[in-house]
Amino acid sequence: QVQLMESGGGLVQAGGSLRISCVASGRLLNINTMGWYRQAPGKLRELVATITRGGSTNYTDSVKGRFTISRDNAKNTVYLQMNSLKPEDTAVYYCNADSDMGWGLYAYWGQGTQVAVSS
């Protein structure tokens, strides 16, 4: 089992910055890719950014150049630095970790942290 605990969400004005964190605990040996997803009211959950254990990153187009995902493997923590925030970034942000089960990948999720951007 893997547990993911997010923190750092809140309310910020448009153009502002926020950093959210996710600490992973439990059986982490088979975790490679971790990432952030978000879900706005009435919308499907969407990928924001992912990062592998080796540091390779991937971003959705709408956050490229504004958001930076990073990872501290020693602390089992992944971060999302969000700059130049826009009202459309408002959503619940979920931490994700994919565990290689041998037969495939199993996705673990955190409980989510709310990010609200006011105009």
C-alpha cells in the first residue's frame, strides 16, 4: 500500500504563485512515475504534470512555462510550483503515484488539495 498526503493548497490572486507538496509513504519500492492531476467542478480529472524517478518531466500544454514539477526522492516528496496562476487553474489538485505491480501499473491517489485563483 502507498499513502499520498498533499498540502499547500489555498486561495491566491491571479498572477500569483503557490507551491503544493505530496509526501508518499508505505511500499514505495515499485513507484516510478508520480504526478499531479486536477479536477475542476463539472469537469473530468486531467493530467497536469508527471515526473519519473530519474527526473523526466511531462506537462499538459496549458501549464507549460508556468508550472514546474520536481521531486526529492530522499524525502519521497513531489512538488508542484505554480506561477502566473489563472482563474482557470482553480481545481482540486490530486497527487498520483503509479506502482509497478508486475502485471501492470496500479494508480494511487491522494485526497486532494484545493487551489482557488481569484480574478
